[in-house]
Amino acid sequence: MTNATPRESLWVVSVQTAFPNMANPLGTLFGGHVMQLMDVGASIAAQRFCRQPVVTASTEPIDFRNPIHVGEIIELKCRVAWTGRTSMIVRCEVHGENPLTGERRLCTIGHLNFVAIGPDGRPTPVPALSVSTEMERHHWETGARVREDSERRRDRKVDEPTAGN
Ligand SMILES: CC(C)(COP(=O)(O)OP(=O)(O)OC[C@H]1O[C@@H](n2cnc3c(N)ncnc32)[C@H](O)[C@@H]1OP(=O)(O)O)[C@@H](O)C(=O)NCCC(=O)NCCS
């Protein structure tokens, strides 16, 4: 695989109903459930883009702006926003939608970092991302800032596990 030919990243869109077994006692979705949906959707976007196995390297902070209620439609959109040599930053946008009124609220926008893994089990190069539209440029610039944040975070000393049980 070479970085030479820029490749487009299309949205991966999924919709489903928010069922009671996904909710907390307030009747709104568990944040962890939304994060799982984002991880799965983002990994599909990353794999469709690079056509190689990928692992989630890290996630950026996820701020939940509005809840999604039981009975609403959960809409998840993911696309690769930025590419490095072997890593990809995937942008995920999650909305809740009232199926009766059509009212939509943004639940969150999050960025997840994926690394492509080669047959030797090590990070392997991904194609370069094609960036030409205004939306693609905006996503790329946001992704570049996300990358800077993640590098700064990784430069700080990594914490060690607590001794004992
Ligand atoms: C992510 C992982 C593959 C990185 O391996 P590594 O040997 O540290 O890789 P490198 O230092 O060569 O970095 C490879 C790329 O990953 C990026 N990267 C590494 N750790 C990262 C992190 N925590 N967040 C974002 N990107 C990261 C590097 O910036 C580099 O990107 P680039 O090639 O685009 O410049 C490795 O740490 C791993 O396998 N982690 C576990 C992943 C996993 O199991 N996820 C599911 C958890 S249950």
C-alpha cells in the first residue's frame, strides 16, 4: 500500500431506534452505548477508507451536548477526516431525531484515532486522504488540531497502574 494516490472518504451513515435496554433510569441513552456505536461506525469508516484491519488507538474527549430519548432515532455519521502515515482520525456526528416531529438535536461530535495494522501485526501505511471540498477542508483542519492535541497528550508522562488489587 502506498500513500501516493489520494483517496476519498465517504460518510458511513447508520440509523436505529433508541430502545429501553440502551437507556438509563431517566429514559435517555447511556453515554457508553453511544460511544460503542461511534467506535463501531468509525472503525467501518476507517476500514472502508484503507481496506485494511484497523485498531482503535484512542478517542478524543466526547462532550454530550443533548440527550437522546428512548423511542427516538439515533443517527450516526462517520468519515475519515485526517490521515497520517499509518493512522486515521475519524469524525463522528451523532444526532437524535424525534420520528414523529422530525425535530433533530446534536448529541455529540467526536473524533476517534485508528491505526491500520499490517500482516506483521505492526502499523502499516494508509492512503492519503483526498481533500478538495469546503467540508473536507474543514474536517481536515479540525482533524489536524485533534492530532496536535493527541501528540501533546502522548508526550506527557504515561501514568502507571496502581499496585495491588
Ligand atoms: C495503537 C497502536 C497500534 C500503536 O502502536 P505503536 O507501536 O505505538 O505505533 P507507532 O508509535 O509506530 O505509531 C503508529 C501510528 O499510530 C499513532 N498513534 C500511536 N498511539 C496513538 C494514540 N494513543 N492515539 C492516536 N494515535 C496514536 C502514531 O501517531 C502513528 O501515527 P502516524 O503513522 O499516522 O504518524 C498500539 O499502541 C496498539 O496496538 N494499541 C492497542 C489497540 C487496541 O487494542 N485497541 C482496542 C482496545 S481494547
